Amino acid sequence: MLVAGFPAGSFAANCYVVAPAAGEECVIIDPGQDAEAGIDTILREHRLKPVAVLLTHGHIDHVWSVAPVCGARDVPAYIHPGDRDLLTDPARGLSLGAGQQLFGGLELAEPDDVRELADGSALELAGLPFTVDHAPGHTPGSVTFRTPKTQEIPDVMFSGDLLFAGSIGRTDLPGGSYEEILASLSRVCLTMPDETAVLPGHGEQTTIGRERATNPFLTELSPGGTGGSSPLNDPGIPADGPNKGF
């Protein structure tokens, strides 16, 4: 499997292009601010043809370019219905003051073809299987996308802003819930094998095993549980800090 990515725009949200191999069809994940140029470079370099855009959630730093990317290539966008309204009203996903200041005058449009995701959905796109896991907490419609392991690579999880290397997604914005994100981490992340590669929405790649052992938000959680408590149980603090976008 070919995975190429880059941090898009001033928010440095990771955009990924995923394909079985060079010269094949591909899927684009989370085309954020000013992502078109980076996507075009990857498509040319690897001779790829996009067939869909997948969105881990609806925050503006992850969906900024979805309409032009989909429109230029006539492909659908996939998003959970819990976040679909953020495609056209990004300020709703931010605190009132910040949303108005940053995006009050910004007008976005949905792609022509938007398809809604459900928990447990199995997608077959570009010759690759993706499993969708609804993972609320950062936003109501947050999801992860998983591809199964093969002889060459382990399971791969595109975690969006659910899980980062050493941290987790913030929960202080509208629709966020610290209890829900802990439950999602227990159910979606900690049930995966340690060797699972985690490609997050911001920052560097990690593994489930590394985060299970060292991430302070995960060390007290049990796999498959309802979340319980974390040693850093303070929902008023953005868990992912100032450098992890929205």
C-alpha cells in the first residue's frame, strides 16, 4: 500500500493520499487549507487517480479544500452526518468568539456528492478496504478509517484528531466531550493490536503499542471499556495543546 502525506496550510493538518500502489486509483483523506497543490504533486509523482475523499471530521482545518478537490475530479466526499453541517458553516465547530473572528465571513459549499458514514461501515475504494469507526469526543461526527494488515504491512488507522503521538484531541470546542473521547479511545484504539500504525490528523506517525504504553491519556483506560477516567481528566483544557489545530 502506498501512503503519502503532508501537513496542509497554517493549521498543519495532515492530508493523506492512499493507494494500492503507484499508477493506481487512490483515496484522499482530510484535504485541509491550501491542500490542492500538495495533492496535485503527489498525484503526478505517483501517477494516481482519485476516486473519493474521506473526512475524519468536519473541522475547517481538515475540510477546507474538500469542495474544490472533489469538484476538480468529480469524486464524492464521505463524512459522518454528525459533522456534515460543518462543511458549510465552519464557525459552528469553534468557540463563538474565535469562530466569528477567524471564519465569520468565510463561505464554503458542500461538494456536489456527499455520502454519509455510519459506524462499522465497510468501504471498498480504490481497491482498498476501509473500516469506519465512529469515534465522537473531539466532534460529534469524528470517525477513524482502518485498513487491515497484509503480509507486508500492519493494520493502519487514520485517526484524525482522536489520537496523536503523546496526546489526544481537544474537547473544549462546541460538540466536544472528554467522557466521549475517552470512551472512543477505549473502544476504537485500545482494542487494536500494538503494531497498528496510527497516522494522525496532526503531528508524527505512531503506533497503538507506543501510545498504550506512554500516552498519559491512555495509560489508565481499558480496551473496549466505556472510557472511565484518565489521570489527566480535565475537560476544560485542550488536550492536544495549541499546535494541534482545532
